[in-house]
Amino acid sequence: MREVVIATLMRLEGPSGLQSHVRTFDAYLRAESEPVSVVSPFSARSPFVLPIFAARIGIRRISRPAGIRWHEYWHARYLEAALRRHLASRPDAVIYAQCPISAGVALRVRTTQSVVMVAHLNISQADEWADKGEIPRDGTLFRSIQQHETDVLSRLDGIVYVSSFNKSQLEARIPALHNVPSAVVPNPVPDSPRPAVAPSPVADLVTIGGLEPRKNHAHLLRIFGAAAARGHRYTLSIVGDGPERAALQKQATDLGIADQIRFLGYQPDPRPIVRQHRVYCHTATMESFGIVLVEAMAEGLPVITAPVGGIPDVVHPGTDGLFWPLEDADAAADVLIGLMEDPATRSRLAAAARTTFEQNFAANVVGRQLHTFLHHTARAVTH
């Protein structure tokens, strides 16, 4: 049996969708008694890893782009050391890289192994850094990151897209990807123990995401404000933290809905919190996939979101959720009120959401698809 070597720059534990993807696929393979290992910069076992990574904090205060360069260079260097050592005794392994940097390292150190990357990207890592204000858009570093992605992705033995949108965007930006074997496989999501008795709701709606511009919480609060102005005062739990928290709390106060909003901060395991609500809502302006939407559906919650990025691959309006606009808070409030005042529709969408999860996104379903693609890619490279 070929070992799947998951190459990542991040620790196994953490809140990101990428980390959830790694944990879930790793757990699936282990449950199936398939050989798997996770290799990261922290696998290098160097006493200098943490001090060097921490130095980025001081560098970032001087120059944010310099902090990104430091981050990428040292993560790649320590991953290379760990991966080279790990692969020395595994000539038939399949390397499953989680980002362009880890894929570039894998291509550099591999001998006979195949290299497949999963595209978690929202168009490009350069765009993601720029959206967070870490680098200037279209600056030297921005273009350098995009060029590195073009060089690396075009040399892969296979690529996994997490949504059809993800595939179309990357192939449009990097035409050479049309020649790389590929598969569209959604992020796997683990199930969680179903409580014998449904918990009593602690709030009407819940949302999860870092408090940063792309997640667009300000628009979400405007929707709740518009609904409240019509006499519909629904409650909302916001799970996540970030630089916009103070501004969002002030906005809630200004809109007169502060008593309706709970800011819960970062939660290491939000799934039990999600199931204590009636509906999951989302206003992000871009998602390559939207793993939190599937996690909510796994808990039996209908989803209200916008049809951006890869979300239409996840949510089917009128079946397991609804779409609302991101440019018109009043129109979005119409969607919110319509669903919240219609228990029968909520119940129907909730049941369908759970079925969608079980059929399309459960870890055993997606894990099998992903492992099959990796196996066939490795066989094609070998023979």
C-alpha cells in the first residue's frame, strides 16, 4: 500500500479549513488502516523552529511584506528538511501538498514520489494576503507569489479542486492546469455525535468566521438591523475573533441591536455551539468552498448565504438553504424574515441539509473519493 504523505506548513490542530481538511483526511485513512503521515515544518524537530517563526512578529511591525517573506522562506526551509528525511525510505509514497509553498518543496525534494496538491486557494495566496492588508495588491511580492504558484502548479502530477469555481478560476489564471490531471472533490467533514435530545436554542442564528473584511460581518449586522427596524428582533451568535471586533460591537450598538448579538470569540470546537441554534448564516464575499457551511449542515441547520465562489457547490437554494444578496441589506432582511417566520420551511430545509451532508460531504464519502484519485495519480506516474 502506498503511503499518503500530507505535506503542510501548518500544525495539525487549528481552526482553519485547511487544518480541518488535513485532520479529517488523516483520520479517515487511519480508520481504513491505510498508511498516512503528516509532515510539517514542526516535524523538523529543530529547537530553532519556534523562535525563528516568532521573529516574524517583530519583522511585521517594521514591514508587513517582509514579515510574509520571512514566514514563507522559513516555513519552506524547515518543511524541506523534514520532508526530505521522511521520503528517504518511502520511494512509492504519494505527497499530498496543502498549498503552493508545500507543493513547491515537495517537487524539489521528491525522487520517485508523485506530488498532488489540493487547491484551498481563494484565487491566489497573493490575493488572500492583500485582502488582509499584509502586502500591496499588484506589488512586487504579490506578483512574485502569483508567479511561484504558476510555476509550481503547472508541474504537479495531479491537483484536487475543492469546488468547480475553484477549478475554473485557477485554470483561467494558469492555462497550463488544463494539462494537469485533476478532480473536483469537496472538503471532507467529520460527523459528530448526535445528542439524544435536541438542545434548546440559545440564539436564533449563528455564524462562524474570523472578524476580518472578507467575512463581511458588517453587512450581516446591517441585515439584522433592517429586520429589527421592522419589528423582527432575531438573536445572533458570532463565533470568531479578529481585528474588526471592536468596530463590529460599536456598529451593533449604533444599530440598536447590541442586545441581540453575542460575540463569542474564538472557539476551538464550535460544532456543539452550532447545534444550539435554528439557522446558520454567512455573508463572506468569497469562499473557495465554505467548510463551515457543511459543518452547520452536518448539525442539521439550514443555511442562509450568498452564491459567491464555491458556495453554490455546497448550498442548493430552496432545498437545503437559501441565498441572500450582499449588496442590499433590506432585501437580505426579506429572506431572513421569510425563513424565520416559517417554521415548516425551516424544518424541511434542516432535514435536507443533513441529508446533503451525509450524501456529499461526510468524511467517509469524500475520503474515499480523495484516496482513489491520489492512488490513480500515483499509478499513472509510476507506469
